Amino acid sequence: MDLRNPDVLLSHLASSQGRIDQEMNRLLAQKLSDLQDDQAMESMVGLLSTATRHQIYDILLVLGYVTEISPKLVQPHLETLMTYLDSAVNNQVWTTMIALARMVEGNEEYLFEQLPKILDAMHRSSVVAKDHGMRLIVQLYNHKELQDDVYFLFLEELRGAPDNQLGQYACLLYT
């Protein structure tokens, strides 16, 4: 199987197989992670520009799953991922936020600069985006040079958190 071939990649997405579970996307992410091939990742990310809405969701999920295993494979595509925070499609926003929250290490300065965009996405998307956005903020806080700025931002977000999320978010700093 040639994972550099966009048609092959598309054929392995859950939506291309008429499936609504994520098993196919997880398997594809595992294969991409095992392969450690930058060209295959370039092909996967390149599909975002021509994919259908369902395929985009699956591709973003695959990229998110890859970041669980090998975040450095997705790192060259961080700027492309950031564009999906602007999407009007909620599942594209939260799948992107999940991936970003797993890619903080080594990208602290860039993500800190992108905080206005990240915060906007957190505020207009779902609780999933907010949860992972808060995790991203806490990871930025763990970067010593950003602590002062990020701490006050975290407190501001904590103040605006829904009652049922407040405890979960407050505990993030201490886990």
C-alpha cells in the first residue's frame, strides 16, 4: 500500500468506506506513524484542499491520532492545521484543537502567538474545543518563559467557564 498516493489515503478514510466509527481512521494514523514518511504526511495534508466536508473531518481526525503517537510528524503542517480553527464546521474546529493540544511541546512560542485565534475558536465552538484549548493553555503555562502571561489568561478563562466545567479546568494546573 502506497501511503504517498492520495487516492490510497482517501480510500482508507472511514467516510470513504461508509463507516461512522473511527477504527479506519485510527488504523490509517497508526500506519502513517509507523511509516514515519514526511511525503506521506504531505499527501495526507494536501488532501485537505480538495476533500469533501466528511473527508476533511476524517483527515483532521487522522492527523489528531497521529499527534497522539508521533506529534513531530504533523509539526511541519501546524500552520495548515491552524486554518481549520476558522472553520464554520464545528467538528473541524474541535478535531483541530485536539491535535493542537497534543503539539504544544516544541511549538510553544508559535502557539502562544496564535492564542487570539485559539481563544476565538474555544469561545465559539463546542465544549470539546474548549476542553482541549484549556489543556493547550496549561501546557503553555508549563513553559517557564510564558508562565506569567498564560497564568492570567488561564484565570480569565476559568472565570468564564461553565459551572459544570470549572472544577475540571481548575484541576488542569495541578495534574
